[in-house]
Amino acid sequence: MSLSCATCDELAGGLLPSLIWNVTCASTASLERGDLICAASLGADFSLVSSAGDASKMMAICAAANDGSTATTAYVSGEFNREKINAGSLSISIFEPELRRQGIFLTSIKE
């Protein structure tokens, strides 16, 4: 798994520095770059958000697809374009206050 600055997918949204952690995923989780993921606590497995109640959990944005592995990298702080974040069938606005509290800021793509 590698992160390349040469791939411009507009996930990064600003000039704030981003912090990336290595995280473990639920064994059934198939994650893609840009997925909004959560874990019940530090050290717990991360999975794609599935309900508004997940807003109270530890949150991150998947930085790379996990390719069937139980490990991936995830952004735990930084500034990102809300249009490029996948929150499943839920609206990203449900999670925005908690994301801000955790150091993840959202902006919009500038035309």
C-alpha cells in the first residue's frame, strides 16, 4: 500500500497539515480512500460509519484502500473536501461537529 502525492483526487482540502495513523480494520471491512471510519475507542477496530450514533466515536478518514487487509492508514487530522468523503448512506453534515472537535476540518471544492 502506498500513498502518492501524484494522485490528485481532491480529498485534501487545504493547507492544514494532515496526521496519518496506521489503524486496524474490522476483518469484514472493505475500505476505500475517502471513507469516513470510526472506532469505539483508541486501539479498537475501525469500520465505515453506519449510523448517526457513530458521531460520538473516534473518527478518521481512510487514506488508502485496505485491499482485504486488517490494516490501513487513516487521516486523524487535517482539512478535507466534504464532497470527497464517503459516509455511506449518511450525510457528512451529521459528523462535522465531532470531526472538528477531533481536528478534522471540512471545506468544499473550489471551482
